[in-house]
Amino acid sequence: MDKPRILFLMHMPPPVHGAAVVGGIVRDSVALRDRFECRFVNYSISRTMDEINRFSCKKITVVARLLGQVFREVVGFRPDVVYVTPSFRALGFLKDRLVVRFLKRRGCKVVLHLHNKGVAALAERPGYSRLLRSFFQGTKVILLSWKLYPDIARFVDRVDVRLCPNGIDPVLETVPVRTDSAEPTLLFLSNVIGDKGAGDLLDACRLLADRGVAFHCCFAGSISPGFPAESLETMVKERGLEGKVSFSGPLYGDDKKEAYRLADIFVHPTREDCFPLVILEAMSAGLPVVASEEGGIPDEVMNGTTGLLSRKGDVVDLTRCLEKLLTDAPLRRRMGEAGRERYEECFRKACFEDRLLHILEG
């Protein structure tokens, strides 16, 4: 008996971001290849983080080439299902709309896996509400969390939605034994941009220092052009945080693992997110998490059990959460252990693959 044929149109590295990492997991999944005959198209039109959300004439050529590749795969491969990871930025969405419209006309079953928000905001732009309604019509939608459903509720009935939280391999197979450090380390590991709450964390560090709380905060990640290194250095000096805050730049491989080993608390005070993989990494490393109550994060972090959630953009509330953990080593250990257990139960890569297989077979 022939296997069902699935064409995957999805983002894959580079650049490295959440949707691309998950795309790599899907591409490399033995379980999916055993169950389906698979073809893969890298759906990204950017090759670096700086190119994302920026228009260029080069992207027009990339989009044209991508559309041609999709056409050839659909005609030659004749997939039973086409899995698409769409974007809801204007240029990306217009490209996706062309693709999905073509797929529907070819009679393909379309599954949309949403790794980002932006539908409600895009719908406010003139003419886009009608385009979004036709885009979602007749498709099945995969969400990372039901907390993200309000973003698409205007266009998609709940009956057409399936839930598939992300899952990853552990960043550390063995959780280190953490001691009662006299100066606990906070780890921020993300792109250093405003939307990820880097400025909020610096302000919280200033309040902690003013209160005499012992800590060191390590910022690890690429610094965006809109958040230059000189500005960060100025912000640190203005807040009197010299010696309290360090910037390591992006970390990969063993360097990244070492950062998780040395950390005591993971911090992700994001203002715009869906279901960040970096929080799952921190949980797999046995770290308690302090994060903002944004997107699907409350489905990752159990507030008061595996970490603490602060109000988005509220520096005082973020400081309160950090101080509570910085001054209570037994609480840090309990929450870190609970986070690792929750990761093992819900967010291993095998859990994600099982959920996705079930959805694609439905």
C-alpha cells in the first residue's frame, strides 16, 4: 500500500528562529518519513535575521523562484496533503496567499501550521480582512496553544483547529547539581531586541541592584541593528550596572550548553511571542523560568510551580519575580526540578512528533 504523500512548505535554517528550528525537526523526523512519503521545500525568503521583515528587490526574485519550485513539486509529486507555515507580515502573506490559492485550485488538502501571530493586526489593514477570510477558508489550522486562538478567531472556527505544542531534544541530557550561589546568575538567551524585553530586564536589574540583591545577568544572543552594542553599553552605564551585566553575543553548541549549566534562573520578559522554544530549552536544563504572561507561555511555564510569570512590560512585577527566586535557593531548585519533569512529560521532541503525526493522519 502506497504511503500518503505530504509536501512540506516550511521555514528551515538559516536563519535560526523558532519556526525554522521546528521546520528542521520536521524535516529530520524518522517517524514522519516512516508514515508518509515526504517532500520538503524551504519556504523562507530570508537568509539572515537582519533580512526578516525587510523588503528588498532581491526578495522578489527569491519569491518568484520559490513559487516556481512549489508549482513543480505540486504538479510532479501530486501530494495528498500540503503542510504550510505561513507568515502574516504583508509581503510574506501575499506570497502565502498565492501559494494556498494555487493549492486549493489543484484540489490539495491544506494544513496551516501557525508559528507566529499577526492575523488580527493584519486584518486591520485596508483590504486584508477579505484576503484573510479566503486564505483560511477550507483549511485546517494547527496552533501551538489555545491562548493564541483569539488572533485567528474572526476567520477560523474552533472545529477547524488542532493543537500541537512544540517539542525539542533536551539542551542538557543530565541536569547539573546547582549550589546555593552567593551571586546567582540570570540568563537571557534570545535576540537582543526590544520585543524580547531586553530593556525591561536591564531596568529590572537596576531595581535589584538598588535593593542590594546579589546577582549577575548574562545576555546571550545576536544584537539587532535597532539595538546596537553601543546603546547597550550606554544603558548599562546609565543604570550603574557595570560588573552586574555582561553580553556574550550569540552562543551555539557547547558554549550554549555551558551557559545553561552555569545559570541559576532563566529570564524571558518578552513583549511579543507565541511559544518560545528557548523556554523549553531552559526547562530541559532544569532551570526555573521567569517570563512574561504573553502568547502561549502560560502553557509552558506553570506559574508558581515551574517558574513565575510577570505582567508583560511591567518592570516592577518582573523585578518582584526575579527577587523572589534570587533570594530563595531551595525554591529555585524545586521549580527547576518541576520544570524538567514537565518538559519530560509534555515537550520532548517525540511528544511533538506524535501530536503532528496524529493531526496529519486525520
